Amino acid sequence: MPKHLKKYLTSFFALGMVFCSLSCSDSEPEAKIVMPEYFQPVMDRDSVEGMLRILAAGHSTFLGSEYGKVNERPVMKVEFDYNFSVGRHEVTCKEFNELKLVQIPCDNDSLPATNVTFYDAVLFANGKSVKDHRDTAYSYTKAVFDTEGHCTDLEGFVFRPETDGYRLPTEAEWVLVASTGWNPDLSWNSGNSDYVLHPVCSVKKTGNTLSRKAVKEELMLCDMAGNAMEWVNDWLGYFKDTTILNYTGAPDGGSLGERVVKGGSYRNDLTSLNVYSRGDIYTVTSSTRADYVGFRLAYGKIANATWLSSDGSANGSRVLSLVSSSTMQSLVGTFSAKLAFRNNVSGNLSFVNYASGRSTVREIHDTLSVYHPDISPDGSKVAFCTKSEGVSGRSELYVRNLDVSGFGLVKLDVESAAIPRWRVTEDGDTTIVYVTDAGNNKNDDSFKATSTWQVSFANGKFGTPKKLFDGAYHGGVNEKLAVTGARLLRAKVARKGETLASSAKDEVWYNGEQACNVSLSKDGSARTLFLDFGGKTGADFVGEKYRTHQRLLIADESGKLVQSVAAPENYTFDHSEWALRNNWSDKENFAVATLTDLEGSHVRIALINLADSSVVELIEGDDLWHPSLWIKHSGHAGGESTIDWDSAGVYLGDGHNLEQARYRIKIQKFWEQLDRTEVLMVGSSRSEMGLNPDLYPEWKMLNVAVSGIDGHRDLNFIRNYALKHADRLKAIVFSVDLDNWRGVEDHWALIRDFVPGYIYDENHNHWEDGIPEGFVDAVREAYPAEDELVEQFSERGNIWSASRGWNSDPVDVLFDSVFTDKQLEFLDSCLQEVEALTDIAAEKGIYLIGIIFPQAPQYANTGSFGVYGLQRSIAVEKIQWLNDLAKRKKHFILMDEYKMGYHNYADEMAYNRDHLSSVGAEYITTRLVDVLKGLK
């Protein structure tokens, strides 16, 4: 154990003993608790009502654990140079509802406000700031709400730590405060809560009440452990074995958009409550809601916030996307769009793939300095150079894959190559045009000493470079025109009936006035886009004077000005470029440019629609250069005129959660593989992780199981999707999740929220009479799941999982083992549905195979069937009912692989307390195939 961690834990234990000594005795001591210096409240005009002032400046805490999960390791030290305030307790139902954002049911006004999304908490914080006449700490461009009024997405969401306003505490702040006097014995947990929330600050230890005489009321911090789990401010990121100043989490949510929750809840076992845990049993995103997750507020600015990127680098700034994938689709007509640019702070290539669900900015980290990235015609690669326009000298040219890995790096072996531009020749060859020097072109002799070249690129390799002509025409080249600008707007124009290669004249356009950032369209219109320096020619065309780069100008093929677009107020343009469509016949009416503020910083990247001169901000950062936007031509889904293609096949939308994204991936696989699937696997994450369809390709299996336990969801899919499209099916395999077929979590409603495709399927009887022409293509082109999620699954839906053992998670019971009457009715209704589906399947000659998946054998020593409960005696009855069903119905087969905990699934076959690893999946899938072989 590191010395610094040992020292921390020693002092941490001593503080806990102080609290325990006060609460564990039979009498209530009168002695006054001596709090650490940084925990003393400051009661002056800067104090915030209901909060404690934390004098954290000059102090530190530790995040993570040497023995925790992957995202909880390693231990990381966080230092503070600022003070802040934190709520004495979680925001209550009364406090939350009084703000009238969205009403949540309250049996008691003093209960924590739970069943709220992260964004609900953010809007509450902003609303309270406005109410108290303070600045708001969060900004956004658009809010999305579900049918119950809960906020599921804030497009363009930005946390502004430099603001003095109400907000959620950072994870580091929460741990610093919670670590002082941490004592889970004084918590509402599964051992004393009866699995329900309790009013804030009401915790009792059996036979003892937390002394109110020992600690002044204004010094009390309540329910840091247990009762309601708490949202904190951070995106979930990984720790690093280092010291970070003012840590505020990851810069963004990554591909999954994961958030951090802390403290455990009333349904957690006492032994599992700790300060370092960061998540829940399910993946937590900003749209997650649970009746055991609430929040407390913090207040105060963080002047020197630090974010820790996925590569372990600490940054004092972020690059954030301001529009969602669906907004981008509404702007350019397709989700298939990519934006690449230079992060001038790091010098690295950054990009956004809008066809990857969440419009998250990614950065490729290496030692190359990236200028003028240009995305290839197919969108898969990016070319760039190492010198900027207007700067003379040797430059290198590279091509690499446009993805997170950045693999496939290839260098062009020439003396100097600058400002690459992809070009598809009339012969259909993919080439890159470049120049030998991109410096100032004002001097004729210097300009003529440079030259323009072209090199083919295919199969990841460069061909032999070919000189096109003298002069560095780095603004673009087609068969009739070449343009450039780095002081003067120069053009090489082919004579009538000739080409540039055979005969052309060199011209200076724009009356010889200063111009730069020249870009030639590739749509055949030969329009030239450029910026100027507020010259007379531009002012005469616009009809008024303007500042340098305040206007985006467009000239026709002869150099005559035909259009101008004004920059937004308080900004000017820079680094202007045409957006590239992969279909050259489409007229290009989109451009991108950086927006420069009054201080000269390139703080935004914007999309310019030349059809209506609108400007939409796409990216925010400290210094962003050289944007390149690629847009894939996408034909609208065809088919029956009665089909609404804005709804058909649309199985995902903005603000989605992980479960929705996984279901979107799986349902696409279902539709795509209808004609070749013979064994369909359905159910919860136990089926998703526990069955491997790739092991026996001859059985043509497909795994469409998705995380989340809801018998209604899974049996609904069998009835309305599987059995209605069962022409080739021989068997449907599903998980029988007796411990959580209790109806407390409506996962089917969760998946359908704001996703029109499922409702549209229902309204068309789930296409029982046949899917319409173009439907599968519509599914493919609709709002996509994140690339990183899609890549987790094989073609047939298999996902790999490590062997961590049955004890990798606490073997506790998350719900009361005793089902209520209503929950038992739900369980019985699921079992009756199994029987009804068996009859339908029998008519089609299909077998239903229900699997009771193994869980940790330690549950055999409890009164619970499994992790979510159900009395063991009741479980025995239900399993017997299923065995009797198998005897009565030939087409139903029960595989009880759990055997009430007395199974033969070894520790190396388990991922955690109720899921198999890939090793276990191989074992159980082999047993399934043995059953399939016995079917007649």
C-alpha cells in the first residue's frame, strides 16, 4: 500500500472512530466534536443557506481504491486551491417540487428527491441560481424531456466551473466531504431500511440515535452513506496514479456518456458502502432514473478546473460538441457526417463522427503537429500536413485512419508537401493534390518557384507524385480551374476547349486586394470561397464596410463575387472551407469555418448554410483550427408511399441510455438476419453475456438479448417480433429471471421513450404481413448507436466478458426477498405468458427454451433466490411449475442451470454475482446445443 494512501486511511479511520464513539454508546455525550480545519463553516455574508462552507484550499483527498473495479483504480490524489459550499443533506422532495420543473411524487416532503435524471438535477441547480439571483453554472442549447416531464438530454451541454452558481459537487469534493467522519454504520442500508427511502437526517443505529447534542445542527452532514445514492457533477473517466489539482472528471461522457454516482443507497448492504465506488449495478448515464438516486447541491466556482482525458493527460480546457447527431442530421440531411479539425492547444487532430450516436469530440494523440486536415471522399481517412497556410518552409504530408486509433499512418516520401486536398479525377481515381510550399504568394517570382502536385492514393499507399503546374494552388483544383490565397486570390484558368494541364492563364482576382483561406467547390459549379481583410471590393459588393474576416465571400468561376455571409455578432471567420459531399453531383451549399472572438481566439467551429446564410455553432474550445466537414450522400428510404420514413425503423434518439442503444444494435441485427436465423436468443444481460452464438455457426444463432431485467419486455419481443417473423426459426431461447420478474422496473417503457420506431411497429402489427420495401435500409440509416458499442458485438450478437469470479461484486440482495402481492402477480403473469407463447410457438413448430442462469452459489446460504430477491421457498414453487409446464407442453424446455445455487459453474466461469463470463458462456452454450440436438 502506498505511504500516502496508508496515511490517508489512518486519519480517515481515526475520524470515523470519533463519530462512532459518539453514536455507538448508550448515552448521548455532551462533548463537542473537534472538526478538521477545512470543515469549519464560515457563517458570513458569503454563506449559502442550508449549506456548509468547506475551506478546502490547501487540502487534498484521494479518489479510487487499489482493490476496486477497473474504473476505480488506481488511487489518485486530488488537491484543492479553492473553497466551496455543499448541502447538509440531499435535496428534498419539497425543495425539488417547489421549483416546479417536474413534479415527483412525495409520500413525505422530507424524503430525498429521487427518480430524477442527472439533467433534472442540473436544471434544478440552474433554476435555484436564477431564483436566488446568481449566475448559472450550466449552459445548453436545447432540452429534451420524456413523457413524464423528466429531462433526458441537454444538447450543447457545458459545465462552466468558473461560475459562482449552484451546481452538483464534483466527485473529488464529494469524497473530501464524505471522508470526514465516514461511518456507514450510521446509514439507511438494506439491513435497516426495509428497502424504502427515509427522510433526510433521520438515520438511526439499532438502539441508538445520532446525537444532536454532540454536533451543532449547522455542522451536521446527513446521509453521505446510504439512503439515496447521489449524482455528482463528473462525467465518468479513469484515474491516474498522480496528483491532480482541482479535478473535475473527464472532459466529456465518451461513447457511453457515463456519469458518476456516489454513496450507495438504502438497498445496498452495509459492507458494500464506501467512499470510492462510482457507479451502480447498471451503467449510469445522464438520462438514468432510479427511485434510489437523488442529489445534493454544491455552490462556488472552480477557477482552475482540471479535466483528465482518457489518455491520462490533465487539461485545463475542453473541446465540446454543441449539437447532437440528430441536430446535425436535420442540418445536413444525414447522420453520416464527420468533422475533423486541429486542436491548436495540443496540436493534435480532433474529430467528431456524427454517425456514432453521441457527438463526442475525439482526439488522436501523437507527436505529429497537424494542420489542414482533409477528409477522404469515402470518409474513412484524413490527410494532413505539418505546416500552415501562409508559412513557408518544409512540410510533411500524412494520411491516417479517421478513427480513435488513428492507425494506418502513411507518409508521402517527398521533400516537401503542404495543404493536401483529396480529389477524384474524371477517370474515377482517388488522388491528393498538394503544394511544395504554402507561404505568402504576394511576390510573383516566389510564387512561381513553388509548384502544385498530384499523387494517387489507394489501398493505404501513395502512388508516384506527378507535377501539375507551377505555382502553389492549394485552394483546390479541378479540370478547368485552380485557386489559391495567402495574401492574393490567384487563379489558374483553362482557356476555352483546353484543360489546366494543356493550357491555362494565371490571373489575380479580387482586384489584387488581400485574401486568404481560399477553397474551391467540388460540385462542378467552380465557386470559390474565401475571406478578405475588409477591402474596398468586398465593401462595395456588400454595401457597407466591415472588419477583417467579418464576411465570408464567394466568387463564381470567373472571379466575380456572387454571395456574402456575415459572421455572428462579436465574431469573425477564419479557416473557411467548403464541406465535402462524397457524391460530387450534389451541389455544395455548406461550408465550415472557425469563429474568432474579440480577443483573437478561435473558440468555435461553425456550419454555414449558404442557401439561407445561417450560421450554426458546432464545436466549442479554446483554440480550434482548420475544420474539414465530410457529408455522405444518403438517398431517402424508398418503398410504399404510405410509410412514414421519419418513424419507420427509428429505434434511437437524442438523450438515449445505454439499454436503448444496445437494443437498437440488436433489433437491427434481428431485421437484417431474418432470412438466416434459426435459433434466436432473447432476454436480459444474463442471456446477452451468457450465450455465445458464434461457437456453433452451423446452428445459425442470433443473440438479441439486452441488459435490464423485465419479463414484459422480453416476452413482448418474443410475441411481437420473433414469432411474427419465424419462417426459419427452430427455437427461441430466453432467460427466466425469477428473482426480478417482479415489475418494479419497466424496461420496455424505458426503451420506447422518445423512440418512434417501436410505436410505429405496433401501429403496423409489427409487420406481420411482411416488412415494407426499404425498411431494413431505413433502420441502417436511422439514428445510430455509438461505434464503440456496435464494435463490442459480433455479427451474431456475441459479446466478450472477462472471468472475474462470483465474488467480484458484493453478494448482497438488492431488493427485499419477500415479493409483495402485486409483484407476485406480475411474476405469475410472466409465467402464464410463457405458457401462452409456447402454444403459439407449437403451432409454428418452434421450441421455447427457458434458461435459469446460474448466480453466485453463496445465495444458497441466504433466504434469497438471487441478487434481486424472491424467497427461496417461493422460487422452488415457481421452478416446479415450469418443470410441470415442460412435462405438459412438448415445445417448452426448461434448462435450470442455477439449481438454487448448487450448480457446477466454477469461479472462472463467472463475470460477477449473477452473470457468466465468456468461459461460462462457452460451457452453457454447449449444453444448449446438446438440447437442440435432441429436438425433433
